[in-house]
Amino acid sequence: MRTLAVLAVLVSLAAANTIQDCGLTPNAVFHDASVTPDPVIVPGPMTLKFQGDLTADWPADMMIMVEVIKEDPFDIEVPCLNGLGSCEVDMCAYITQYPEAFCPLFPPEVPCSCSLLAGHYQSDGFTLTLPDLGEGIDSVIAGGYHGNVTLYSKSAPETLLGCVRFDFQLEYVPPS
Ligand SMILES: *[C@@H]1O[C@H](CO)[C@@H](O)[C@H](O)[C@H]1NC(C)=O
């Protein structure tokens, strides 16, 4: 019985959402990140919180590359669909297009613009709504995912400037 209880704890730990810095970029470090709810429910809202410290200014031509792998029944890269999935996006275009979502992340002393100056950035909750794609599709997309978000300058894509990796479970709960 004790073995079973320990196993249950290990399994639930393994199933928990995690998001953490890759540890590869000393000038940009993310911490205290979380993805809720745990597991993420589709359809429904998913909230991302994080804090990040930039010890050097970032160039204005930053790109954000998201890579998402679905794990079961076998690893497969999730394509980019309507901005969700494995997408490469221009950070400046996002900041310009969605200032109400991005400007609150900036430290009070840093103006909200495409040049991210050194400082402490913090998201108290960035919410994304996972759409209802219909039971047939939603039950197929349920499962385990992992991946990463990498940041680099468009003019020097081979130099990694920031990186976080994540793991999360997606569960399908039919709307009642
Ligand atoms: C990001 O994830 C992809 C897909 O799993 C992997 O090929 C790549 O090496 C990862 N990059 C980093 C910097 O961890």
C-alpha cells in the first residue's frame, strides 16, 4: 500500500505543469513561472505567470520561437495554427499590436516599446483561451506536451538571448 501511495505521488508530480528557465542565458533569467489550471482544461482559459530579470538590454528586433511537442501516442511537433502551437513571432509586432497585454509586464521605469531595457519584468497573469474545437478534435489534442520558448534577435538568430522550457498536461472536459 505504501509503495502504491509513493507511486501515486510520483505520478502526480510527473503530471504537474512545469515551466522554468533553460539555464542557458545568463543575461535573461525567468523564475517563479506557472501555468494554471493544472492540468490545463480544453476548452477554457489557461493562465501564464512569470518573472524575468534582464541584466542586459535586448535588441529591438527580437523574435520569439515557440516549439511545442505533443507526447502521446508518440512525439509530434504541433503546427502553428492561429498563433497557437509551434510559432515564430516578431516580438515588436506583438507589443505594437497588443500593448494592453504587453505593457503591464514592463518595469515601471522602462518605457513600453520594442527595446526591452535591463530590468525586472513580471506577468501577474497572461490569459489565453483555448477554443472549443468540438469533441472529436478536443479529445485528440488532450495529453502531455513539452517544449520551449526561445528568444533571439532577427539579425543574429544563432545567438540565444532567452529560453524557458515547459511541460503541461491538457485534459478535455466537455462544456456542460
Ligand atoms: C527547444 O525544443 C526543441 C523541440 O523539443 C528542441 O529541438 C530544441 O533543441 C530546444 N531548444 C533549446 C534551446 O532547448
